Amino acid sequence: FHILAGKAVNDTLRTSLSSRDTQVEMVRQETAGYECFSGEIMESGSH
């Protein structure tokens, strides 16, 4: 899962060279979403 997600982020970063500000902001939001999602999985797994 993490490898696939990383590839998707890399593809988005590559595309961001054409419209950088918008794409970078999207990547930032997606990355924050991944971190939040991973955190929830870890917390639920530890209970």
C-alpha cells in the first residue's frame, strides 16, 4: 500500500512542474490525508 501511494505522489509531483502551486498544494493535502489515515490504522490496531 505504501509503495503504491508513494508512486502516486511521485507521479503527482512530476506533473506539478507544469502547474506547480496548485499541484503542490494538492500533494500537501493528500500527504496529510495519508498520514492521518495511517495514524488511525495504528491507533485502532493497538487497542
